[in-house]
Amino acid sequence: MISVGRKVAFFDLNFVITRCEKLAEAARVRPKDHVINPRGLRGKSRCYRPSAVLFALKTPEKEDKMCTSVQPVEWTTDLKNQNFDGIVLVTRSHDTLPSELQCLKAPLQDYSAVDSGLGEEVVVLKVPGLPGNRLVFASTGPVNRDYDDVRRFSDAAVNGIKRALKAGMQRPLLVCPPHKDYKNSTMVAALGALHALYMPLEVREGNVKATDYKVCVLGLWAAQEAQGRRLVELADALESGRLACRDIGGSDPERMAAPRVADYVQELFKDSPVKVEVVSDVKVLEKEYPCLAAVNRCADCVPRHQARVIKLQYCGEGPVQKTLMLVGKGITYDTGGADIKAGGFMAGMHRDKCGAAAVAGFFQILAKLKPKHLKVVGSMAMVRNSVGADCYVADELVVSRAGRRVRVGNTDAEGRMVMVDLLCEMKEKAVRETSPQLFTIATLTGHAIRAMGPNYSIIMDNGPAHRNNTAAQWQKAGEALGDVFEVSSIRREDYDFHKGQSEYEDILQCNNLPSSATPRGHQTPAAFLIMAAGLDKHGVDSSAPLPYSHVDIAGSSGPFPGVPTGAPILAMATNYILSDSL
């Protein structure tokens, strides 16, 4: 890059005009068309011009391949800020716009005079005087019915941003005025827009696009400066967590094989308050986590597929008032094992690591927001459930870390196997922690989707957690930002289901039917985890009760094909970090 040496103002910052020698000829641009963005990471320089984003690489270093930065976001209080090239308006109706947005009302009224369907689909209007002379209107539709919730704003923002991209916008300004019944509607719309702008890790690393972002910058309108600053701060932090979650959970089984997940996590938390420890020695895995090691046995023959246990820890400033202990299921690919997923049911099973991905994503939010008086310990169980000569099989007896003899009933119930010993380890540590709460997070059962549908997380408490109203708190927290939950219960039948059926075994891991064909198919695994981890000795009848909740995100983790949602980290962040500020 050759600097011309003259400084200009762009996006309210100072930049140096340069000529991009690598791309100038192909792009047919003049020197003054390019300005350098100082936010480039790890040697990657970015060039802006009004209609496109170009970039050049200083060096082909490996770390250039790890862009984990969030889509650039800026706030403004000026609706006519010409740094942007179009407005995306998200609201119920133009008739209810606040006084600050009255200039948007007239063009929409004129449009509605010739199209009574305004509000039923996204429309693009030419409006002279607005940024880029363009206005995209994405109505939320009604938001006052029994079954409406704040997700209407996220859905509308997703649709609006997608339409803005089709219109060629590179600097859209999202305008979502606060709604009296949904105090977080603006934040939810911003997060919806960022979800639509997510670029998959493989695309970013493969240089398929000329930039790591779909647009140069996403603008967020706020009525006041303080609101704008806070909006961008929180949106950036929350999206950084969801980006990490999507990167790990959504990437293919080779890009996010267990060793490469460990590399990603170590790079992500380098120079951050989060401590990372990676356990890779198979002898250690066999000794400390025998149920996990059984699942790993086949994949261990292939070095790039070998298991990793990734341990994370964050401890905020000040005396610890609460300790969260998280275990995430990270099945990098699930063939079903010996009980193989035949008939096309294996496709999409690289998403079986979204529970562990959510754990990493939550820690990224912790690293960004640095909440005080909170300690969080996490374990990511990164294992591939392969099939082959050395795979574990039904009928095997495996002694868990807690000393329980587990009879394998179905190798496709590997998720509970890889988590149970890590949960037991958390149980052992919890008795020495301050106000501990234990959780497992997993894309665990098809029954969760059968029971609650494809868009909802499920949470269920053991006795001590139920007395603390943990599930109800998560459900309420999820409603704030549209990360919604249904609450289930763990009943006596779930424990009975997993009792050993002979003197050989203490516990039956699973039956030989799919969970979707098993009564209470998403609840019984929670009972198994409690029993096989020894948590049944820490119930309400114990002298040392430990609150434990199981979270099944099989339905909410996202569609395939499609982009992972990042569930349930928005609910977690709301409940444990942002409860006083949202």
C-alpha cells in the first residue's frame, strides 16, 4: 500500500488516502476512491470506497485466517447522516413513529395511498434527502396479540437487512424506535440485523468474499448519544459471543474437528480474562473421563479427529457471589456410531457441537463485558462419534467417573456419555464454590423438537434448582432478547427408566429407540446425567444440595441448511450479566 499522505474524515474518523496497488487495476478506481480502515486485525488492511469494500493482505500469515471480529457497528443520532447509504426502518407502523422520525412518515403515507399492502412485505422507496436516497421499510406486523413477542422485531430486521443487501447497500442505517411494550426492541432488532450479516467462518477464511463482512458498517440510530453508545457496546459484546458460537457450531466437521476447536478457542481468548486449558492426552481422558473416552475410542485412531476437553474459567473483580459451572456437548460429527444414522439422517450432524459452542460464546461475552462478583467455569466436550473397528457398541459396560456401572444401550446416545464425567467433575468442585449452579447444554434429543418445536430451548431443573426457580428465571430472561425457552420437569419415571435392569449394571444409558419415539424422550437424559454423575446424592434430601439444570437446544440451535442462532447465550447473558441494565 502506498500512502498519498492526505488525511480525510470518513465515518467520523481520520483515515489516510492510499492507493491499493494490488486491486486498483482490477477495480478501475482512482487513488482518492480508497481510504484505509484502521480496524483491520492481524495485518489485514481494509480499503473503503462508497460502493464496495476491498482488501489487501500485508502478509499471508496463518493468523490472518482467524478473523473473529464482529461486523463493524456505529451509532448516530442524525437520521440524515450521509456516511450511510440507506435507511432500514423496523417498526409496527409508520403511523406511530416518534417525533424524531417524522420525516420518514410522509413518504410511507404516500406509498400506502397506492398500495394497501404496505407492511405485509418489505418495500424499498426512493426518498430524496435521506442517506443514499433510499428507505427500506420492514414492518414487524402486529405485536399486541397473545402470541406475539419481541422476536417480531428481530424477524423484521433480518428481512429488512436482507432486502437492503439486495438493493446494494453497504452502509445501512438501522432505525428501530423503542416500543412501549418491548423496552429492548431496538437491541433485538440490532441483533437480528447482525445475525443476517454473519459471514460463515469458512467463507471468511477462504477469501471467497473480498472482505470479512457483508457490509462496510451497520449503523444504529438512537435518539440520544448515551443510548447510542450503550446500544453499540452491548450489541458488539453479545454478537461477539454469538459469532464465536456460530463459528464453532456451524463450521464443518473438519474445520471444527476437536483439535481445531481447541486452536480457535485458545486464539479467541488470548490476552483476555478467560483462562483456557486443553486436555488432549488420551491416557488422561481414559482415566478422568471414561465415558467420554469410550465415545472417542474410534476417532482416536485419526489424529485430526482426536478428542479434546477444553476447560475455561472467568473470575470477575470483587468477592465471588455466584458460580456458574457449564458443561457443553461438542460432538464434532455424529455418525451414530455402531447404531449408525442410516437413511440420510446423518446430514447436518456437524451441528451436534452447538452446546459446547454456546459455552465458548458465553465466555466471549464475559470477556467483553467483564461482570464483577461472578465466577464461571466451563468444560467443552469435543469428541467425534465415529464408526469403525474400534467404536464402542451397545452392551458395553463403562464405569463412569462417579463409579457407576453404565450399560450402553445405544451408541447414538453419545451426547450424555461425553458430558457425564465432566458434570461429575463439576460436582466435585462445586462443593467448594460460592453459590454454585451446574448446567449441561446440548443439542441432545430429537424429542425436544418433537415436543416443543424447532425454535425453542428447553430447560429442566433438579430439586435444588427448582427451589431456586432457575428454569423460570431463564425463561423470563429469554423473553427479554427473544432467546425463548420452554420449561420441562424431571419426574420419577425418568429415573426409573435408567435404572439398571440386572445385577451387571447400575444404570442403563439408553433404550434402543430414537428419543423422538421414546416417551419423555428429552427428560430421561437429564435423569441419566444426574444418576451417572452422582448428582442424585446432592438433591433436596442431601446435606450438600447442588442446583443443576439441563438445557436441550436441539430445536433452538438453528436450521440446517442455515446459520446457527447462538442459543441460549442471549438468555444466559441477560440472566447473569445484564439483569440490571436491560
